[in-house]
Amino acid sequence: MKIVLKKSRYYYWVISGFVRKYSKLIVIFFIIAFFALFFSRTFFDFFRPVFILNKQKIGILRQGTIEHLPQEVLEQISTPIVRYGKTGKYLPGLAHKWEIINEGRTYIFYFPNNLHWNDGSAFLVEDIDQSFVNFPQVETKILDDYTLQFTLKKPLASFPSILTTPILKRNLVGINSLYKVARVRSEYGDLKQISLLPIGQGLPYLVYRIYNTTEDLVLAYKLGEIDQFSTNNSDVLTEFKNWHNTKITPQVNYRQIVTLFINNQKAPFDNKNLRSALALGVDYLALEEYGEQARSPILPFSWAYSSDIKELNYEPEISASVVTNNSLGDKPLILQTSYELEQIAKILKSSLEKAGFKIEIRYLSYIPTDYELFLTIWEPPIDPDQYVFWHQTQTQGNFSKLKNVKIDKFLEDGRAEISLSKRRLVYAKFQEVMLEELPAVFLLYPENFLVRRGI
């Protein structure tokens, strides 16, 4: 025991003597080590958010997982292989060019050899996360470090549309963007928060917080958890009209269509005349405060949109005569929708009842599998290929249960034809027949409301 104590005292005096002798050098060493660590990329990126004053906290509705981030976030941290132009045409993204061979079955994409991922490493095709380039019934082949080939079983003119999602490599590393992922927080597999660090100077630090409902977004804004969010719900105008530090900016969203889907296989709307009467029984002018009237399932900025489509008008007398002749009886038709579209649903009910229909509204928090009328916000693809939504073979996507041979043919021809001018003619005819058959009523492009604090 004495020996141990002697050794302990010996080492204590040796160490304390060393510290006294070289104290200045030790302090300098620790200062240098601290600042070297502080200014290292990893350390700086981790603690940088604590000191950042220019920070934006944005609320968005749940639409992704850690494996599949929300589109809004992806667009901030990376670039797609192909991008859309203003009219929906395909333009170069990361790939600076591509060619279509083998009668439209094979696509070859060429990438520049001077690209770098946001972590500084050189871009190689093999680095792309496989979920962004591997698709069912498509053979994906890397021809070299900067060339990627896709071979399809059948020609598909809309194939580049699936390459318009910004790509990532492992660890959520993007490319050619102004932001990179700093932190991701989840609970029990559900994405809760994503923080983005600016790569360039002068940009704000972005914090995206994920919520389940619009009500959750509104509450989070009131509690100060977020500083901005977007919603289709016009109730926010009333909710925040007296908030002097809040600005609400309305803007028509031409990427979405408020659509009244009709079950084409269920009485009474298996009758085309009654579907037409329904469309003529809608008071479109009464809906103007909620957006801009729509005419077609194809988005209005698209190169395939036909300006020759006639506009549906409110004709309650004509509608009522059709309803009378078909003797619908006293049982009301069930209009299902969400609370988000409550005001629009009430306007529909009022105008349709003036046209002779009996309507009962039921509010849901899910998409029904069996319905008569279903009012929802639909987001069509930017490419005019809507095969999955209207072709009779598509049991899942064909929500209206439409069965029409002419429409099937236009959908088949439109996706198989590579020529843009020929595709435009096909989709013009498709839109004409859709207006005749009316498997759904395309009501309006809704207004979105951007709610922001401190403006």
C-alpha cells in the first residue's frame, strides 16, 4: 500500500512539474486544437445553426419518409436528370443531352464529366441512389461513368417524366443545388423535421417541419414553431386577418385541379346524360372566389392543352329537365369530400339542388373506394400522359371507373407517339371526348395561400 502511495505521489509531482514548466505551450496547443476543430467543416456545419440569425422555419404537410423526402425539400438540395420547361416540355437537367432509339424503346442520357456532388466528390453515374434510376419493367444499364441507358418493353413518350425528380446519392447528398441536408429528425419512422444548410452566401438556413393536417399547420404557426406555410384552405383568411405581423398571399395553383369525380359504373351516373346534367348544374361563377375555372384534365400551361375546348356553363333549367325525365327518386346522392373543401361542397350542393338533384354531403379524412360523387384536389401529371387515370385496364388509378374505347385508344396512341406535334393532335382529340363523356367535372384551379410572419 505504501509503495502504491509513493508511486502516486511521484507521478503527481512529475506531471505537475511538467505542467508548470510548459504551461504556456500547453495552453497554446489547446487553443490551436480548439480553433482547428471549430473551423473544420463537420464541426462548423453541426453547430452553425445555433449562431445563425437568418433562419426560416417552414411547415409542410406529410408527404415523405427519410428514404423519400418531400418534393419541396428535394428541389432545394439537388437537381433532376431531366427537368420541365414552362410549357411542360422536357429540357436538360443534369443530363446535358439524350437520344431515343430502338423505335422509342431505348433512352440514352449523357452527363458532363465535370459535375460534383455537394460533398465535393466527382459525379459518376454509378453513385446515383438506385431508387432514382431503377424502375419496374425497365432495364437500366450504365454504359460508362457519364452515360446511362434505359430500355423499355414498349415505346413510352412520357418516360422522361420519372426522371424529373431530383436525384441523390447515399446519405442524402445532392448535386448542383444551393442547399444540403444538415439534420433529419424522425419519430418511429415518421419524418418530423429536415434542416437544410445553405452552400452559398446570403441564403437563409431552412428548417422544414412536417405536420399531418392543415389544422396542425395553423396551430404550429400560432405557437411560433413555424414562420410560414401554404394551404388551399381559405379559412386562413379569417383566422389571421387581424394578425398585423402576418401577410397572406393568394396565388392560383395551376398544378392542381379541384375535381368532382363521378362513379361511371354506379347508377345513376352510369348514364352519360345525367353526368352532363350534373356538369350543367354547377354554378361556376359562384366558385370564382376559390380559384379559376378549369376546362380540361390537362394542365393549362401544357403544350398539349387545347384552347378550343368549350367552357361549361351553368344551365340549371336544362339540367333540371334531364333530372326530371330520369326520375331519380327521393334518395339523395352522396357527395363525399374533405373539410378542406367544405365551402366549395356547399356551393355545389346549393347549385345542384336548384338543378333538381338531391345532395347530401359527407366529410371524410380518407379516399373512398366506393362512392357516387367525390370532390377532391387532384394533381395531374405535367406530361399529358394520363393513361393510369382513365384507361379501363387501370383498376387502381382509374378512379371514375371509366370504360370508353375511344378514350382508351387516344391514351394508348398518346404515350406511344414520340413526335410532339403528333402527340398534340392526339391529346386535343382526347380532351374533346373527355368533355363529351364527362367521367369527372374539372371545376377550378384552386387558390393557394402563403402565410408568412414578419412581412
